[in-house]
Amino acid sequence: MGGDVPLQAPSLLPRAPEHPVGQRITKIYTDRLRQFTETGQYRDHNLISKLYDAVTSDNKHVKLSVYSPPDLQRPNFEDATSHEFTPTHIGASFGPSWSTHWFRIQLTVPQDMRDKDRLEFHWDANNEGLVWAEDGRPLQGLTGGGERVEWAIPDAWRDGKEHTFYIEMACNAMFGNAPGGDSIQPPAPDKYYTLHTAQITAVNVEARALFYDFWIIGDAAREFPRDSWESHQANMVANAIMDAFEAGNGSQESIREGRKIAQKYLGDKVDSAEVYGTDTQPIVYAIGHCHIDSCWLWPWAETKRKVARSWSNQCDLMDRYPEHRFACSQAQQFKWLEQHYPSVFDRVKRWVKKGNFHPIGGSWVEHDTNMPSGESLVRQFVYGQRYFESRFGERCSTFWLPDTFGYSSQIPQICRLAGMSRFFTQKLSWNNINNFPHTTFKWVALDGSQVLCHMAPSETYTASAHFGDVKRSVSQHKSMDADNTSLLVFGKGDGGGGPTFEHMEKLRRCRGLSDKVGLLPRVKMGDSVDDFFARLERKAADGTQFATWYGELYFELHRGTYTTQANNKLNNRKSEFLLRDLEYLATLASLSQTNGKYEYPKQDIDDMWEGVLLCQFHDCLPGSSIEMCYDDSDELYAQIFKTGERAKQQALKALGFSDNRATERLVAINTLPWPRSEIVRVPDEFVASMGSKYVLASGRTGLLQCQVLDTKQKPAVSVSEIQPGVLRLENEKLRVDVKDGVITSLYDLEAQREVVAKGGKAGQLVIFDDKPLYWQAWDVEVYHLESRKELRSGKTSVVEQDLHRVSVVTKTAISDKSWVKTTISLAAAVDDQPSYVEMESEVEWQETMKFLKVEFPVDITNTEASYETQYGITRRPTHYNTSWDMAKFEVCCHKWADLSEYGYGVSILNDSKYGFATCGNLMRLSLLRAPKAPDAHADMGRHHIRYAILPHSGPLDARTVHAGYNFNSPLILQRSSGLATTNLLNSIKVSGSPSLILDAVKRGEDDEDVSRDNLPKRSGKSIILRIYESMGGKSRGFICSKFPVKTVWKCNVLEDDEEPLEVVRGKDGVSVEIELRAFEVATYRLQL
């Protein structure tokens, strides 16, 4: 060949292979990874064996002594440490359940450990504890079982001297004292805990860091798509780390080499917050959280200690991890901390000021939203927001409720009125029938108010901060077309604890992996929940179309909570109405000054409201807590009733009423804002003078006159046996036939139509087997309906035959231990009031996993039924067309449920029940359940339940709303006095549309003679009125007052003035015209 040809460079590829090489079998190499960090057969030869350089627990360096308080007492630090301590040791056991034991630890760091990088004291008794400094400062919580067992030993203690600290042991685990491994079973009363670990530990910092490096890389190898290069690369890197460790026989040098290898996948910034400093756009915003149930599988007293343990931990983490942002709700828990652990509260306040610790939620507790009244929901925010503002200088803008059992339809409106436009939850991810379709969306209330809602796509509020949690924060996101970001709420929860250093280390590595390799969504720490929502709100303002959801967020699980723990629910209803009466009467008394000495009882009212709001916590009111919790709530309710009745009597006395028996005139006080005419039973001492056991209390003002009906011509109501075994009760409006304890006919004499469906039996008691899939106190499943069994009653007999009221009674056996005695009553008809059939069931209930209900088959056809909810009506299907319809086989109602068709309808009233169902024309009120976990004695015992059938001509309207209030708010019978005036009890009223309900009358929170906190006060006195539109249409009316009103403002529920209203003055006082949109809740402040 012509010319010079350049020589080729020799190939780098050898001419022949050195030896055969096969393709890696990925599955084998992936399965191998677990060997490196498992605690099984290889723990003495893998990385686990290198996590600690040295440990010691010998008595020379760790001296243990203990004081065990008697009788389950929980003494404070000063009391406990004043007692004699006796020596103890590792291996000793402590109990029983719920007891407290105080340990004094005298610690001397050995000389050969003093130069180690990090020293920790490790303590593990498989229960909870709190570390105290010798000077009485709580330092940090501990949770056994490997959850959090370490406490960092101060560097100053490396001086060879003996140092003392204390550990307060609580003999309960994170989830109480359940036997075995099932945490929802009733707690074992005699559980003991063994002290397994009490040692000084020198941590191998590099080995611990490699542990978390390897954890995340191993997760990537397993959880990235198997055909992705990112998964293969993770597999190669993780195996290379193991190979380096093996080659170096686990030496410190091999550990450092492993960390260098890890950098190929994680980058070199994972050891500090610097990892979050890159300019790549994050998608997942990680927020630390510590969900502490105010009661659940432990009593309130233990919750107070859980708060101190958990929140002190977070303060410690913030010292070590500057990126840590911690969202914390429930003003009640902040108040407990302030009262019982002031030094921890001061630490929290410092971190709040720095921006790391974020009070959130705006409510007193994380409450149930199904069963509290509208006013109770408002007060959750009034008391919560005022507390946060008074302690931390600002209100919350995000409602935080990750764990409650459904979300009622007026929550968005109440949130907006309380200064919050954002809402976070995730509970609907538990739905067991339908998947909720949105992640980020606009939730719209009955009145049209909206909040921006985000439901964590990781589907938990206690994420472990695993690789998979970050991944699911995008892969399960259902609103990607509008926005692809999400919140990742992490930290140990329910029983407290919160984030640990482990969470922080894993998240740093997840972010490092995202920036170095990609594919995993980028996670960020350092932003708050408010920062996250503010960005979403900006997007919405700029035109992003987030999906909308109108009405309730119905939870397709935990439907049994509408019924479980009936006594607790009765106390809730009674306390709400007691507070309503007290605030109304106390407001009038404090402004009338008939005796010049009465003061508005704000302290009593605040104490009562805070107690009621606490009992509305989402595991207390729903009935899903252990028996100890209901012992606590029973005691608290008893105090609420005692305080409330005393304060109410003081207000009545100040208004001029007397208990002087020399006063013979009897009057009835009507605290509701509409005329009432009712047959009422008089006190025994008035029977002789009145000439009757019953009188008609009637009038248009707040003070009603009592008079005996004219029954000379014929009885106003009668009862007779029309055929063998059939008793007929009849007044001028209704005719009721009762046979064997059930109503076979209810005939409306005015409308001339039968109410009971043909062949039907109204008031029929039925019982069901009630064995849900798992959550006994919480759940009732759809299949329970197939076990329906009618209870056969005994003979019905006349028990009352008065000219004003008649009653018949029937006793029904449920089992050899349980029975029901039902009284059906009919009172004389009153011209201007609807008539109803009242039923009262006295129940002796000793069942196991049974469900008692009462049925009302009615001659009404409609595909929707109406149920009272807070400040409005929720309409739900009466059919099972779709799975969404069928999921609502048990729903929540308040004082009434209604089924109406064109021209006629039937309402069922109740005094304490919240569970209901309407299937076709069958209306069914839920009465009692009998779950055995977590309270083995839930609902056992005697119950008194009132309910009523209210037929009505025409559509559902304000008559039913008023009747529901009347049924739950008996007239107050009182001796009249010359000082009591009709005008005073008629000094505030609302006229106009009957759908306008004056639901609350109270004094202004900031009135200078009333306010009890450190927020700015207003001069003068004011009256707060809460009015809502109850039927779903624009309504107009007038506020009328005889008080010297100067100005009137429409305000929010926090009583911030927003819109001045025109005041018209006349000879009878002042009036203000108002207009409310459909289902609007409006608050007005009348400045005197």
C-alpha cells in the first residue's frame, strides 16, 4: 500500500478475557442488601455491630435508684425528688399499668470514652419516659422499644465527675397498655415493664451516617422501577459499599470508604442542611408533626406528659437540625404545657419566635366535626385562635385536622369566619369503599364559602420519612393537572413522639439522591405549612383551576362513632344547651343590673366551654377511647353541669326570679327566640294551686304564662282501647294506634292522611349483629343490615291518662339480661304549634356486639332525605344507585332527620342521638351499640332516650327546625317575682323570616368588664348575636333590642368588626335590618 499509514493505538481491551463473567442476577444482589443492616443472624458481622464504639452500664459509671409513688399517683418533680430513692438495676420490672416510677441516674463518663465524638445515654424499658435535669427542667422524652431511647450526654460531663439526672417512667407504651400486639383492645390493668437498657454509649458517628446512606440507597434499589438505570445504579452502589466493608473487615477505614462510595448516589451534602440549598425546584414539602390524641388509649393525665415528652424532643432536634419545621396543633395541649411544664413552654415560645415551631390549626383541640353543634365548632376556633394570639402574637391561617372521622359541610364557612382559608387533612384516604378523587382542591360549604384543601398523597400524618413516603407523595397525587406539589407530614404520632433524628437523616439523603440521580421527587425542609398553602393560593389567584367539592366530606368508615358511648353524647348535647341558656340569661342579667352587683360569669363560662370543647376531641365524643377516658369525661361533665346550673340560678336571681316558696305564681322562661306554646308538667308543690299536673305555657315573649286548659267540654287528649290489644291516643290533630308496643297507624286529622306506610310498624325496635372488620368502637359495616331482627314486645298498657297528656307503656325483652321499656305519649294539641308523638325508651343494655335501632316506615316517597347539620341541612340519597350512595348506609344527623315529598313530610326528633339512616321510605334512628374494644364496658347499663315523630303538612321548613330546638330545650319553670319583667326577657329578638335562627346571645369577648386574657380590650359593653339561615334561601329580618345600642357591626366569629350596619331608633328601642344568604352564619356586635 502506498504511503505511510499511521499505526493504530493499541486497544485497551485485552485480546482475551481473564475469566468468564456472567450478568448480575439483580434479584439476588438486591436481596443481599438486607444482610448489611438487619438485626438477625448477621448482626455481629455487619454494620449494626459497628454503630457503637463502646458501651458501659456498670455500677461504677451508671448508678440507678428509684422512687415508686403509691396508688398510680403522678407527682411533680419537686414532690418526687423529695422522697427516698432505693437502689435498682437493669432487669428489674416496674408496674402496674399506669403507675409512675422516678429514677435517679448518677453518671460518670469512663476515661476511655471521654474523647469519643458523640456520647449518649441509652434507656429502654419498652415504655415512655421523660429526662429531667437535676435542677428540675424537663429535657427530652424517651419512648421504649427502639422508638427513641437515646439522650445526648452534655460535653461538659466528660470531666470524670459524677453527674445526676432523673428519668420519670410512665408504665404505658406509646399506645397505652393493650395486651398482646393488638393496641385497640382494652388495656391490661396489671402490666409490668422490664428495664432492659441503661448505659453510656459512644456512638460511631460515621457508621451511623453510613447506616442511613445505605438505607436510602437500598430503598432506591428496591423501589425504583426494576428496569430503570437508577435502580440498577443503586444496586451497584449498595453492593459496592458492602464489598468495601467486607474487604476491610468492618474497619473504620472501610466505613469511611463506604461513605465515599455512597456519595456517588447521594452527593456530598447529606450531612448538613446544606443539602436543601440547591436551586432545583422542590415538589414535596416535608413538615414535622407529632399527632397526640388528647385522649384515646390513655387518659388525659397521660396526654399532658406526652406533650412535654414530645415537644421537648422537637426543641432538641431544632438545635441539631436547623432545617426542622414542626407543625403543632391543639391550643388545649399548649395550655397544659404552659400550666404543668413552664420551662418547656418557654423553649417552645423561643422556637416559635425563630420560625421553627409552628402553632397551627386554630382550634382548641383536634375535634370531631360531625356531632358538635355549630356554636361548639365556632367556639373551638374562638378559644383556639384567642389562645394562639395571646401567647404567640398571631392567629392561625390553616385549619389542621388530619385525623377525624368525616368533615361536615359548614366547616369551610366557619373556617373563613375564623380567619382561616386553608385546610389540611388526609383521613379520607381510609375510605373502605370509594377512593376520594382529589389531592388539592377547593372545598365549598353550604353557603358557598370555600377553603383551599390539601390531602397528603402519602396518605398519612405519621410518615416515617422513608424513600417510599417521598415517592408516594407524587405517585399517589390526584391533582397533578393543577399542581404537582404536596405536603409530607412525618413523625411518630397518635401517641406522640414526633420526628426523630432518624427522620431528619433519611430526608436529607432523599434530597441528595434527587439532586444527584433524579427520578425521586425533590423533597424540601425549611418551609412552613403556611408557606406551602400561600404558594397554592397565589396559583389560584393567578388563574389555576383547582377542582371543587361541594358539601360534606363524608368518611366511608367509622360510622359507628355516631352512636358509641351514648351517655357521652347525651352529656355533650345537654352541656351545649346549658351553655346556650346560661350565656343568654347572664348577658341579660349583666346588662340589666337590677341589683347592681351581678357580674357576667366569664370565668365559669370559659371553664365550661373549655371542658366541653375538650370532650369533643375526635376520640372522646365519637366514643373510640378506653374506659378511663370516659371516667374522666363523666367527671368533667358533672362539674360542667354543677357550675352551669349554679351560674344559671345566679343569673335568674339577678333577673328578679326567686326560689322563695311564698311566691305562688308560676311562669315559664323561654330562652329560644320564637313564641312557644307547650303542655308542661308543673312542680309537685304547684299541683294543688294550679289544679292540674299539666299546664299550657304560652306566650310570644321570653316569659310565658302558665294556665290550665279548659277541658270541661271534652278532654284535650284521650286514650282508649278500640279493640283487644289496640290502644288509641288522640288529640285534635293526631290519632295514634298502638299494638304490642308499636304504632300501627298514625293519622293526621288535619291533613287527612296516614303517616305510617301500609303494613308498617313505627317505633319498631330492631337489633343487629355488629361485628365490624376490625375497629369495634369505630365501625359498623354494611353487612350488619342483613342480620336485622325485630324485637317482640309484651302487652301495651295505659300508664298515664290525664286531661292534658296520655301515655302507654310496653316492655320488650332483648335478651335474658337486657330490656327496653318504651313509653309513647301524646299531649293536648296547641293551635299554633305542630303536634308530635313522643317516645321515651328506658333501656337496660347488657349486650355484646349488638346494635339497637328504632324504625319508622312512613308513607313518603323521595330519593333524598334531609338531616340537620351545623347551621344547615345535609341532603343524602335514600337509595343505593352507586357505591357512593351505598357508602352512606349510616349517616350523621343532629336534632332531627326528615323525609318529605310534595305537600307532606315526617320529621324524627331526638334529644341525644346522632346516627341515622333512611333507606327508601324506612327511617331508622340508631340507639345503642355494644363494642368491646377499646372499652370493654362501652354503653353497658341504663339509658333514657327520647325521640318523637313529627308529621307536617307542606315541605320541610322552619317548623321542624324550631321543634328540634324545643325538644332539646325544655321551658324553665320558675316562681315569678315582682322584679322580673316581661320586657327584660324580650329585650333582644329577631323578627322576619322564620328560617333565621338566633343561636347564641353572649357578651363580647373583648368587653373591658368581661375579657380575661391579655388581648386588647374594648371600652364599654357589647352583645354578640349569632344568627344563621337554616333552610337554604336568602332571608331578611330585623334585630330588635330595647338596650341602649349605639352602633351595630357585622363581624366574624372572632368578633372583629367588618361592616357597620344602619341602626333605626324608635319608641320601642332600636332595630337593624339584616339579610342572610342561604345557610349563612352571621355574627353581629351590638355596642352599648
